[in-house]
Amino acid sequence: MSPVRGMLSDARGVAFVEFALSLPLFLVMLMGGAEVAHYMTTRMRVSQLALHVADHAARIGDGDLLAAKLISERQINDLLTGAGLQSAELDIYGRGRVILSSLQEMDAPNPNNRFEIKWQRCRGSLTHTPEYGEQGATDLTGMGPAGNQVTALPNGATMFVEIRYDYRPLLGSDYIAFGDFTESAAMAVRNRRNLQQIAQDAPPSSCS
């Protein structure tokens, strides 16, 4: 066989060309999969953080078993500080905002079984207006997304947590546009709680 005819029948170059053409597409798919996985993992971590804050907020309070427990600004501040430490490299207060609300039944008479946000505390540098109501909001049917709202039991309260987070993509926003997102969680207060006041033993984490 002549050298020229041998070169024409050699198929090894075809495989190399096919690989070179498919490599960019493969890399795009690989990086896209990594970005989506990172985004979903971040959302899961923020969601878990919201649940932990709601759970701990439902447990705090001082008092004996026979009296309604009184919560304090110091306890709320400690709770929010703990959330920041738990968030670790997420930097929840540098890149997000945590909003803790106490949802309670409106004071009697309350014939329509409506609710109010009795108090609300916030922390974080991200500017964000609460999506489900601010402190002092009344005549609410509940808090949360439409069709999936939570309420409060009679003579009780529900701790509702909303976290807004500024997600920053691994590969930059020009590659896949994942922006800010909100995660929320709620937990009913376990024990009897003084629902009318908070002990003023520290500066409150104001939402203003």
C-alpha cells in the first residue's frame, strides 16, 4: 500500500477531531452540573438554618414549669448570633438577612380567627422587606406562601423564620443566572410563653 493511500485510510485522526469538537460541550455540561449542585446545596443549607432558628426560637424562655416563660432580647440576640456562627462560610449576615417573627392570634374579640405579627427581629446587611408581613401586621390568615400558610394555636405562638440570601455563582453570573432566594421555616412554641412582652435586657435586633 502506498503512503498516500495509507494516510487516506487512517481513521485515527477522525477520532481526534470528534474529541476536539465534543470537548467544549462536555466542559460546559460539567461546569453547569457543578453550578447547579452548588446552588441546590446552598439552598438546602439555608433552609436547614431557617429550620434550626425556628426550632431554637420555639424553645427559649425563662421560668418554672407552672408559669408562662418570659423570653428576652438577650436570648433572641444569642439565638441570632448562633445562627451566624452555624452558617460558617455562607456568611449569612454579610450576604443575607434573617427575619424572626412571632405569629399569634389577634386579641379578642377575634370572630374571624385572624392573626398578627406580635414582634419581629432581624439581622443581616442585605436589604430585604419581609415577604409575609412586618411587625404590627394584623388581620392575617397566616404566614408563608399562598396555599401553604402556617397559623398559631390558641394562646400560643408560632416562630416564623424567613432568610433572604444573596447567592453568588461559582462561575459568575454570566454563566448561569442564579440570584437571591428566600427560604422559610416555622415551629410552634413548645411551652407556655408570655405572649405580651419581651424582657428588655439588651438592645433589640431591630428590623428598621
